Amino acid sequence: MTHSLVEMIRQRPPAAEGLPGLIEDARILDLHYIPSRYPNGLPSGYPHSFYGDETAEHAIASAQRVLAFVSNSCLTRRSGNHPEKNR
């Protein structure tokens, strides 16, 4: 069990072929996991003093790409077009 998106991608099932292309997005999001949630997650100051518009927008864009991949994968599985079923 892990909360790390990078680790989840590394441990992915073979059917998740496109997931490795999201490793950079996963790294970006992993960097925000602790510091953005805890007031003592950074060496000094509070998280709100480190997060500006550009940082937030970059993280949101990464999250949207990861969510789009997962959503598309789930829809494909539900519709029966999963690659392993078509073999």
C-alpha cells in the first residue's frame, strides 16, 4: 500500500500501458502530498506561503492528466473494450 503515485505507476498492472507516460505528472503530485496538507510539512513557514498561482495550476494540470487516464481506463473496462478481453 502506498500513497505515492510514482510507486503506483511502477506497480501498475500490464494492462495500464499508457500510465508510464504520466510519471512526470505523478512526480509533481507526489511532491505536494505532505507539504500542502500539514502546517509543519515544510522546513519553515506555512504551506500557503509557498503555493502561488503557477504552482497550483501546474499541479492541477498534472492531476487532470492522471484523472483523465484513470477515467478513460475505467470507461474502457466498463464498456468491454479492455485489451485483455479482446485477446
